[in-house]
Amino acid sequence: MNVVTAIVRRILSILVTLLGVSVIIFVILRLLPGNAVSASMGVSEGLLSKAQVAALNQYYGVGQPVLEQYFSWLHALLHGNLGVSLSQQKSVSYLVGLDLPVTLELAFFSMVLGVLIGVGFGMWSALHPGRWQDNIGQVVAVVGLAIPAFVLGQSLVVYMSTKFHYFPSSLTFVGFFSNPWLNFQQIIFPSIVLSLGIGAAILRTTRGAVLEVSGLNFARTALGKGVSRRAFVWRHLFLNSLTAVVTMSGIQLGYLLGGTVIIERIFVLPGMGNLLITAIKNQDYPLVQSVTLVFAAGFVIVNMLVDLAYSLIDPRTRRRSA
């Protein structure tokens, strides 16, 4: 019963968080100057008569009182209706469904590369403290954290275009199931750019956690009992450092969802980030609200998955939740 209560509390916490995010998004968008409908349609408000503006506002539901607009949007949202894009005149659900797989694919490849870089270099560095291997790991961490992803992305695009005549803007994005090899070529460079910062953060966390665990009494005892080097490293050091690594990986995955916005724009990927920037540019209320809410939901879900991972890795966490 206690476990069920904990799950219910977690779900309620998620719902309250998303409700708060929806209110913030809605209020911020309504504070923007100008008329959203005319701006989204590419028509200057001065070229329309008051009657035309009022008719458009009424048609798109913008002419209602703000509180009524919010509850109408929330009611539609709870029924799976995200509305219609003002600028593209298409269902928001259709646009999100079209672009979300691209962002998820980019996030997946970036996260996999980041974890491989972080755990690999972190373990390598921690097992050779103070030596040249450790110095290389420290340099990788500093460089990965110091260079912003958008700077690295722009530099990579410039280099690839001048050296190999690779222009992302001239390519039509191909889905994974349509042409896996071509899709890999298009997704690998932005994934590398995003993975470096992720890998650097995980690297430092892994190194610190492994060094801390290696100094504990049980680790010294295991080594003194003649446990093999491989078993000592992976069973005693890595597994007991896994909680810290999972924590940092979860944090980075949450931030990664926001990091895809700029990178998708730089590499001209038709993902949620690119869709969000276009929607903001056009003051497309329904599209901005829905895309931002999807990002927020993704962040909340990632945190929930990290909590579940805790309970699997560390039984003490599971007992505390119960």
C-alpha cells in the first residue's frame, strides 16, 4: 500500500508541475505585444479593419477573456486536442508527431555517445589518478564543458562546408527507416556536438565517484582478499558508483532536450527545436504552447525514470520510498 501511495504522489507531483508550466507558458505568450493571429498569418495588423481583426480573433479563440482562453485550451489539451497552428494552418498534433521523432533520435544518439565518452574516460582517469591517463581525462572534461555546443556546431558546419562541401541546409532530412545509412550521416555530427558536453559532465562525476568508492574500507578489503582486477573494477568500483553516474546522466538528458533547440537550427534538422523557434518567430500561440509543454513533459518523465533507476540500483532508496 505504501508503494502505491508513493507512486500516486509521484504522478500527482508530475501533473501539478505540468499544470504550473502550462500556466507560465500561457501567461508569457499573452504578454507579448501585437496581435498573434495577424502576425502568424503574415499580415500587418494595420492593414486589417477592426471588424476583420475581431472576426479572426473570435475564430481562433483569441478574442475571449484570457482566463476563458486558458481553460478552453486546457480542456482541449486533456482531450488530446492541441489545437491548430495559426501560421501553418495544420493540426498541432500532426506537426508535433512529424518532428518529435527527429528530436528523440538526436537525443538518443547524443546521450549514448555522451555516456560512452563520460563513463569510458571517467573510469580510465579514475583508475590512473595523477598519471598521464588522468591528465588526458581532465583535459577532455575541461574542453567539453568550456566550449558551448552552438559554437562547436557552427564551427563544425563551417569546416565541413569549406573542406568537404557539406551544406546541411541543402539536404533533405531522411528518416531512419527510409534510409538508415543516409540518416546516420545526417544525425551523427549534431549528435557528436551535443554529446561532448554531456560526456564531460558524466566524466567528472564518474571519476569523482569511483575515486571516492575506491577509498572506502569494503573496496580495500575486496582487493586484499585477492579479487580479480576486472571484478574489482566493475563489480566493486563501478556498480557502487552507478547512483552518481545515473543522477548526472538524468540531469544531462533533461538539459539535452533544451540543447537540441539550437543544434537543430544550426544543422537544419526538422525537429521540435526548429519547430519551436519558427513558432516563436511567428507568434504562433497554440504551437509554442504545445511544443514547450512537450519539452517540459519530457524533462519531468526523465526525472521520474531516474527515480525508478535509483530503486533498481540501490535497494535502500526503494525501502525509503516504501
